[in-house]
Amino acid sequence: MPAAQLELDARAMDRPLLDGSAGHLQLLLSLMKAGDWRHAVLMLDWMQAVLGVQAANDIAISTAMLAHLNRLLEPCYKALYPKGPLGGNVMHKPPYNLGPKGFSPGFSDDSKNPGISPDALTPRGPELEPLGYKLLEHAGVYVYRDPEVLVMLLRVLKHELLFYGGMVPPEWLQQQQQQQTNADKVLQVCKVLAEVGLPALSVNQANRALAYELWEVLELLPFHDRAEVYRQGLAACSACPPAAAAGQMAVKAFKKVKARLALPDKADKGRKDVVRANANLLSKVSHATPLQVADQVLWQAASFPNAVEPLAEVLKLPNPLTMDVLTYTALFWWGRLGRSKMKEDGANEEDWVSGVADLVGIACCNSKHNFKLHTLLPYLFDELRGGDTPAVLLLRSIIRKMTGVDGVRGFRTQRSGFRLSG
């Protein structure tokens, strides 16, 4: 199936819901044009709280807001790119060395950067003003209408986390040094990523570069903060009509790919071409809407265990953001309340458990940007210490799929619980 047949462009769903000739909108636009942003923000708050409408839905209002956001972001952005976007980011050069190598995101553990004292790391640009965060709160998903502002925002947020949020990479720290984290700034940035970044990404059709820009900000956060961003981002996407429409279109496109997912035998020479073609399609669908696609992937694995292997085969090309979201979604599915993990006999696991475990096990070694084992394993050990002995199934599947060695057969919760008690 050609990629052109996938309907992923949700911009047609971005329809004006407000009457642009209304008096309150005209007054708001006049305040913005006059530069009276203090009263403009008060009116935006009033419209949101009393009328229950998002003024940024109006094109003229969002254009004025994004133009002012551009002016607020420009000082820090010019400090990061003194020679313009084509001149490169100063953070990609010594002594910081945060530049991506090829398509690998952000900094890596094998950085050649020597330990740098945090005291010597002065911010490269000014902090984003509170007015900027307030405008982002009201602009929401409609920031997507100006891709230049969206990219500037993500790059400035990365700078905010590094220098004002205290999210210093470990390789920058010298021995016996601890980083000071600004929890309020981290929370502020996380809210923007959840309510602006992820919804705006979903409306930008298959924009791989934008997904990497967003991931470079998210990877600075610990996993528990990223998980909260994903949870809030999914809720924000569901509440916004353009982002919700983009999610539904991505789910429909994923089902089209899944319906045609019939892989030849492993001995067939054309298998690699078929896998690559389907992997490219799935990758294109997941770039803009990783949250919705990840949920569908886990739902398919839980509902149809026989489809796990071909589905995992095509999970080779998604970007690191999609794989991180898949890790979060797998943990969410594993910890879902109200679903039994063991059958009534107490000796065999439910089909959905084996399906999710097998998908995680295969994806841990199949994908270029695989599941995060350093995130999964601590969770599994915590579950085991808490008495959730069926978590052994997930650990056993990861080991079996990655090493090819099958573990202990005939799993019983009573026996494993006895062995883990000491």
C-alpha cells in the first residue's frame, strides 16, 4: 500500500468555532494590536473561565498571539543560534557537545565531554518571560499554525530545562557533585510539553524532524516525569478537536497497515522488502501521534497474541519518542486495574499478559530505538517485591526473546512467591 493512501492530514478539521465578528473577539484583537498584553491576558482568562471558549481558535487571534510569542522567544533563540539556524546551535559545540550525531538524539553516555563544573555553566540566553508561558497556555494546539514558532519553542524549552530547571546531563558533573533541580520550572516545562507540544505535533502530518525536536527536550526528564507528560498529553489531545481528529485518523491508518500485515516465511528472500515497506508505513503513522499508535499496538498485542510477532517485526523504524511512549504504554497496560493476569487455575497467565510480554521481549532487541530496559527492569523488581509475582512472566519473556534461551517452565504463583520471599 503506498504511503500516499494514508489519510493523516488533520488540518482540514481545524475549523473556526467562533464568530470573528463578535464584539469580545474584536476587543481582544484590538488590545493585542495595541500591545496591551496585560489586559489581553485578563480577557483571555475571562473567555476561558466564563464563556468556556479558546480564543486561539480564531485565526486572527492566534496569529497575533504567535507573533508576540515569536518576539518573546527571539532573544534566547538568537543567543543559541547567533549565526542563524544554518549556523548551528552553540550547545552542539564544545564545551557542551549536545549535538545529535546523525539521527541519534541529544547527548549520549559515551560523550567525550570532560566533567564541567555546574557553577561555570551560565545560561546562554535569558529565561522565557511568564507572559510567554501564559500565552502558550491559551494558544494550546494552535501553535502548530506557525511551525517556526513551534521549533523555536522546543529549542528554548531545552535551554530552560538545562540551565533554569537544573536538568544537567550526568556527564557534565564532576565527581561528588549533585545537581540542583528547580521543581517549579520543570513542572512548568512539562505542562507546556503536554498541553502544547504533543497536541501540536499530532496535527503536523508525519513530521519526523519535529518529533526529534520534541524528544530532545523530553529525554532530559526522568522517566516518571515523561510518563506524566504522556498521560496529560493524551488527555489534552482528546479534549482538543484538531488533535482528537488527528488521533482518530492515525488509528484508522494503523488499522489499514495492520490489516495488510502478512509477512512471508523467514526463508523467503522477499521478506525483508515486505518488512521494510510495512515498517516505513507504521513509522510514518507514528511520527505525529505516538500516543494513539502506541495504545493501538498494545491493544492488538493484548487482543490477538498470534499477531505479536509480525507486529513486532515492523517496529524497527519508529523514532525514539515513539519507542519511549511504547515503554510507558506497556507499563500502563501491565499495571491496569481490574484485569486479572492469571487464569482461574492459578497456573497459567491470561492471553493478554503473554501477548504484551512477548511484544515487549521482541521489541527490546528488534528496534533501533528499543524499549528502555533501564526503565522496565526497576519497575519489574518493584512489582516482584510488592508481591506481583506474575511480573516474572514479563521478565522471562524479555530474557527469552533477547537470548533465545527459555526459562523455567510450569510457572506457578505460589512457588515463585515462595522463592522471592527471601
